[in-house]
Amino acid sequence: MVSGGPLSILELLKRSEDFLREHGCQSPRLDAQVLLADVLGCDRVMLYVDYAKPLTEQELDTYRTFIRRRANHEPVAYITGTKEFWSMEFSVDTRVLIPRPDTETVVEEALDRCKKMHIKDLVDVGTGSGCLCAALLKEFDGSHALAVDSEDGALEVAEHNLKKLGFEDRVMCMHGSLLDGALDRTFDLLCANLPYIPRAELELLPDQVRLYEPISALDGGEDGLDSIRKLIECAPDHLNPGGVLILEIGHKQAERVQALCLAEGLTSVRVRQDLAGLDRVVSAARV
């Protein structure tokens, strides 16, 4: 892989790219670059500025370890311990799902639907890394948030990220299943990225997801809607009049989720597509 005498950055990247490609990684060049930039503490552009520079033994040993982990399909974000979301950097590990660009569609929908509203109180259910909560707090000045998760480990990650990003005075993290612990609290905005993969499809997920990311954050039950269905049922009791519910969904679930919202008396139900043109978000409002 990356053994032998001193190697320049360019030589090292080429060998690593070939090695990752042989092991079935879908973006071997990018993965090799991101991991080496992390080891060297620089951005990817600098790799080509200092392309002839050899690595120290310690740097090379660390990079070899990273490349072997990636060859086993461990996600790059877990190897580096960070992932960007909504132009902010989040710490991530195997206790939480890795933030994905698709989830930014939830933030876009919130900005669109709530642009004429004064969002004072919001809640992020199934907060995970806290990425969605942080993005909403960033966009809605003066708002305060409740971040809820049923996993203690996920809440620890969320609390770390929200504090690191300077939101600790505007958010409370709460352990709980959906909104069971919120009692009679109501919100202007209720957002959630809950498990939505049908259980029978979990085995079909890519290795880097199936083998490393927390199953509890993926498994949506028989039809993928176990948690989403329960949240929609209780949403009207936790939304202020005119309050908005926004849910990330699987791309084949829009019709069923819209029907669930309408059955609970929610109105203005609509679907938003992600960058790939797939149904990704359903939103609705309380009268």
C-alpha cells in the first residue's frame, strides 16, 4: 500500500488512491486526499502546493492506519472525527449518524416556510450530532431550542457540538423518546430526522453505513415509519397555532407521510425534493 522508502505527497496519494480503489471505495481519490489533509492539518489544496514534501514517520504511520480503516469501509468522517454541515464543523463518532447534505433540505424548508414567522421556540427530535439543531439556531436569531434524543451517547455528542459552536445558552438537551418528556411544552417549529429505513432494507445498505453507523438511528420498523408515525400523532399537541412540522423522510414515503399529517388535522402539507430531485422532506402546519 504505502510502504518502502520516503514518499512524496503525490506518490503517497497515488498509491493510496489505487489501494482504496482495489478495496471497492467509491471515491478513492477524494478519500485519500481528505485523510492525508487531516493527518497533515492542512486543506486539500495545500497537498498540491507541497506535493514533493515527504512525510515524517509518525505522519506516515498515522496515514497508513487511516487508509487501512477506510479500505475496510469505515466512513471517512468517523476516521477524521469531523463532518461539515451547513458550513459548520461537527464532531462525530459511531454514537451518531454522520450529517448528510440531504438533511440540509430540512433547514431549507424551515427557512422557506418560516420566513415570515418569528421563531421563538423550536425542537429538534432525534438530534444525533446536533447538526440540525445548530443550523436552525444559526438561522433563526433569538430562538431557543430543545434537542431530544433517546440515546445518551448521542446526547453527549450533541451537547459537545452545540457548546463548541456557541449555542449552549440557547439550547437544552433532553433524553427522551420523541416528545414524551416535553409534557405540555409547545413550539413554533418542530423538526426531526428520525429513523426511516424499512427493517428489511437494512441489509441492503452500503457497508460503510450498515457496519458502522448506529442501527438505532436507521431502523424505522417494518415500513420505515414507526417513529415518524408516532411523532406526527403527538405533533399537534406540541405546536403553537401556526406552528410548523418538518420531517426528513425516505424518498418513497412522501405520499404516506402526507396522509398521516392530514389525518392528524395538520394543513398546508407539502413535499420538498433534495438536490438529487428525490422526495426528502414533508412539512405541515397546525391551524
